Amino acid sequence: MSLLSYLGEYFETNHFTLHLVILLTGLSLWKYLRLSLRISPRVLLILFLLLGLGLRLGWAAFSSYAPRTEWNQFHMIESDNTNMHAIELTKGIWFHDGMGEAVARRPIGYPMFLGLLYKIFGVHFEVIVLSSLFLFAVTFFLVYGITKRVFDQKAALIAGLLYAIHPIAVYSVNMATDEHLFLPLWYGGLLLLLAEVAGKKIPFACLWYGLIFGYATMTRTNAVFMPLVVGWAYFLMRKSWRSVLLGVVSVFLVMQLVNLPWVIRNYKIWGQVITYTYTGDGLYKVVNSYATPEGSGRFPERGEPGFSEELEAAQKTDNIGVRHVLGSRLMTRWIASHPLEFLNFGSKRLLVFMGWDRSGGIWPIWYQYYEGSYDPARPIAQHTKDLLEETAFSFYYSLLFCFIFSMILIGRRWKVFSEPSRRGLLVVASCIFFWMAEHMIIFPDRKYRFPVEILMAMIAAFFLKHVLFDFRWDNIRWLPLRKKAV
């Protein structure tokens, strides 16, 4: 299928399109009702926060899923593995599987955080839910703060509301998943960086960025590009090239210093440098001439370009470190030697990753109601499951296109923004750009899209604010509603 065919799928229409039209029409007409609802922004902010907390508590009570507290050789989903690692950390066992073998497949930041809570409060399901609610509240205020920094208070309130009601954020509250901790870490560091971009003096700024983004990357490895974002921010601040490069290098080094004990642990076990997780051979399988943008693929076979005897031999051993290093090397070599093919392939993969169709389902629903995951005494009715999934699909469809519309509106009004706001927007845009660039390579699992969806919501809030407060139907010349000049 051609690149244009993948792109064309974005412009297909269905009932999600109707939902978006109804939403935007309703928002645009709200101002004509002339309702005198005088609620202060602070009260609205608290109401939106309470709404988000209420939705999450409701979901925790509704869902019959709870992460496993014992290894099960027949059924372990990602959330179960994460929870088991956290439990075993309280016993001094550092990241082993159910057979007692050392692993480094998943990021370690959230299991360490959850393990610490278990050590303090005991291993209870309520610890996951209550910590998730706390982290939601922290993230909620960070979303508000970032959006207010680059736009204004009205847009910030809309962004906060979007995050509060985001279906994926609600449905995952009872899962042991990295995103709970990653969002406040990533957005917290980003808000600190935006404050510096706006002119605030941050003592030892690069040290703080390195510490925050370092642990964020140990929680969700996608944030590994943040030294480049810091360098970009310093460039926008018109700092010298020396300061820009020093910022990039110092943040990178501090991030690696935070992660150094994990690197040493992995080297001692496998004799290879595994910085965060071992994924190299798996990535090479889905990034080569025989892979598809949707994520399927195979290793090149003997006699085919890209075949490696070294990797074939390594796959017959138990040394995942060697497989990781060889796979990473072969994948990098393929990208470097096939730049145009990769650009075409990666662009298609990105379009699959960001698409609004139903491919892959809704991951929290899939995980929690996969056979063996939920309490069989409390199954979910099929029509309820369908409704929950359709709600999430429709929400993302509206979010995606409001984000696109907002980018167009921002471009048209670029000169209206203050210099600090423009710099801040470019910094946020660079985070979205690097995240998308990574997913030209990474398997296009839409679970990994969730953190950037919240950044998209911050941008989309500007367009929604425009529709709600500024757009007027009577200013459109071709409408009969426009008053004739007397």
C-alpha cells in the first residue's frame, strides 16, 4: 500500500466525524445562550480535578481486574509482570521472571516506585489505585501549568478537562503501568524547562533536567531524546553554541549517571551494555526489508540481504545481551544503508501508530478483559465493552483533528503570540516531533501513544478555546446570520 493510501485513511469519515461536528457546533453556539454562569477559574480547576478523580474511582470499582500477586506460567500480562517485579523488589529480588531468570525486558522506574510503596504500606491493590490517583492529581496540575505557560488560563482549563476525562487515563487507573509515573516526571521536567525558556533563573538547571528526565527515561525509555529538547530550548533562547552543546551533553551525562547501576547490573549478568531494556533483536525483526509498517516482520534468512550468521548463532544461546547488541547494530546498519526505503517505511509506520481506526483495540480494556485477566464472577457485558471502546475511539478521533486544526490556527496567528509563548510552543512541538520520530522505528503499539496524546490535548485546547470563546457564526460572510450594514 502506498504512503498516500495510508494518509488517505485519515480522511475517511464515519460516526466519529459526526461526533466531532456535533461537539464543535455545540461549543461554537454556547456563547449565544448568554448564560450567566460566574464560576471562578480556580473553582473550575478544582471541579475538573474532582471529576477526574471521580471517574477513576468509579472505574476502579467497576473493573474486576487486579494485577496478579503471584507468578502464573499460563497467563501474565504486562501489568501483572510489573506488579510482580515491584513485589519481589520488597524481597530483594531485582527483576527476575517466574523461573528465577534475570530479565531486562521492561523499564524499571515504575516497579521501583511501586516496590517502595509496597515496602512502606504493604502489598495491597489499594496502593496501586491510590498512588495512581495521587499521580493523576500531580499530572493534572502540570498539564494545566504547561498549557497556561504556552497559551493562557482558558486553554489551560480546557486541557485539564481533556486529561481528566481522557478514557485511556481513566480505564488504566487500576493497572500497574509505567504511564502513571512517567507523565508527572516528563511533564514536570518539561514545565521546569519552559519556566527557564520564559526567563526564570533555574539554579543548576541541567542537573535537575538530568535527574528528572533520567528517571523518566528509566520509567518510559521514549524520553531518551530529552537532552536534544534541552539543547533546542537553549538555541531558541539564543544562547551560545557552547552553552547549547554543554546543555545537551551535561543533561545526557546526568541521565546516564542516574541509570548507571542498572547498566552495571546488566553488564555483570550478560557481559554486554544494555542501557535500559533489551529490544535490539526484536526491533531488527520489525525494521528491515521484510517488515511491514503494521509491525509484523521476520529476520532475513540465509542468502537474503541483511542475514547475519552472528545473530542466528546468538539466538540459539541464552545471552540476550549479545542478541540485543547485534540486533541494534544490524537495524542501524539497515537504516543507514536504505535511507529512502526507511523514510517511506517509517512514515507509513508513524501513520499507522497515530491512526484513529480500531486497529489494536483499546489497550486497557484489552488487558483487563483478556481471558484469564478478570474475575470470572464479574465479567463485562459485550455491549458495555463495545460502548467503552467506542467512547475511547471517538475521543481520540476528536482529539487528533482538534490538534491538527489547532496547529493550523497557531500557524495563522503565530505573530500574535509573545516571544516566550512561541519558544514554549516550539519546545513542546519538539517533544511531539521526537516522540513521533522514534515511532518510525518502534513497534506501532498505540499504548505507547498515550503520553504524547496528552501533549496533543494541550495543543488542541487552543483551538477548542477559540471555538468556545472567539469564533462567531455572524462573522462568516456567506451566512445569512451576518447583520447587514446600515
